[in-house]
Amino acid sequence: MDEKKYAKLEQEISPKIPLMKNILKAFLTGGIICLVAQFVALFYMTYFDFTERTASNPTVATMIFFSMLLTGFGLYKKIGQFGGAGSAVPITGFGNAVISAAIEHKSEGYVLGVGSNMFKLAGSVILFGVFSAFVVALIKTILVKLGVVSW
Amino acid sequence: MSSIYITAFIVGGLICVIGQLLFDVAKLTPAHTLCLLVVAGSILDGLGLYEPLIDFAGAGATIPITSFGNSLTHGALAEAEKHGLIGVLTGMFEVTSSGISSAILFGFIAAIIFKPKGNV
């Protein structure tokens, strides 16, 4: 069987992804998580001395706290099964990746298990975030020095 | 005032839809998808496009993982503006400290409190 035939066969056999349904679920899940976060931000703006811009830091921390509770009680996995990318893309998904790895490796001890495995999944996000931020900021700084663009 | 809730819902949802398309259509793994979105966020900030999105959508733009790339770049650029090239390195985590520090802290607390039950 050549490659083309195999690809065709693979396409026929593999179950059809309900694309529209998945998109709708991801939209709803992601939207609701961001809506909750917007209410958390309102809380920080109303009761503490935060502006619209600075409120995002405590909001992110609070959302990761919610993510800890949901992950610990095994509920985030269920949200993930329903929402797909809608639960993975928000910062709560990042928190879930760190927290679930930490809980899962508890039996290997706090240093070798929890400490070493915590960033097993989230590490790649940090790596590529830092690297791309470095490249983008470097290029922009050089361009500003050359007078091509302004800050 | 109430329109920010609608835009937060819609923009946050749409960024997740992009993620879902990368899952289902481009057949990327979740890890690849998240890395791609982070890189996209940092490039958008370099072009000066992410901050207007935050003004428009609030948490709809700050909660998806794209904002992680955005705030890394933003911190690096803010320090670079003050201290030149070395600031690119030193300023990187200035803005985004809360995401990582709270993930580490709550991760450790969760490991102490909760017992592993299969695949959490």
C-alpha cells in the first residue's frame, strides 16, 4: 500500500471529528472562564486599589487558585473533556497542567516528585514564551535604536 | 461598563476557538498549540496590537495564554526602554510574575492537600 492509499484509508477509518460542535463547546467554555475572570477583576477594582490594567495580575492569581480547587477535586478534567481548547487555552489550563503534575507525582516525594515534575507540561510554554519574548523585544529595541520605529 | 463583559466573553471564546481549530484541523498536540499561541501573543505585543485588545476585551484578552507571551514581551520592552539592550533580559518576568509564582505556590499547596486519584 503506498502512502496516498494509506492516507485515504486513515481518513476513512478514523472517526469524524464533530468540528462545529467542538468549536461551539470551546467558545462557550473559554468565554465563560474569561467572563468569570472579568467579574474577579471587577472585585479587585471595586474593593482594592487596582486599576483596569493592574487588576489583571491578582485576577490571574485568583483564577489559578480556582484552578487548584477544580483540579484537586477532579473537576477540571471533566471541564476539559467538554471544553477541549476552551479549558486548555485560558491561564486556568496552564495552572491545571502545573497543579495536576504536582499532585500526580506526590508519591515520588516532594523534591524528586513534585519539584522535578511540576513543569513537565507547562515548561514548554514558558520556554517558548521567554524565547519569543526575547527575540521580539531584541528586534524591537534594535529597531528603536536605529530610529526605524518608536516605543 | 457592562459591554466589557460581553467583549470579554466573545474575545476569550474566539481565542479558544483558534486553539480548538489548531487541535482539530491542524492536528497539533495541546502542547504545540499552547506554545504557538504564546509566541503569537508575544509577536502581537511587539507589533503593539495586544494592548489595544486588552483595552477592548479586558479579561477576554488577559486570561488566554496568549497574554503570557504578551506580558513577557511587555516587561522586556518596558525595561529595554529604560536601560537599553540589557533590559530585554532583566525585565522579562517583571509583569507576568503573578501567573508563574501562583502556579508554583498553588501547585505545591495542592500537592500537600490533595491525594492523587488516577489522572487528575
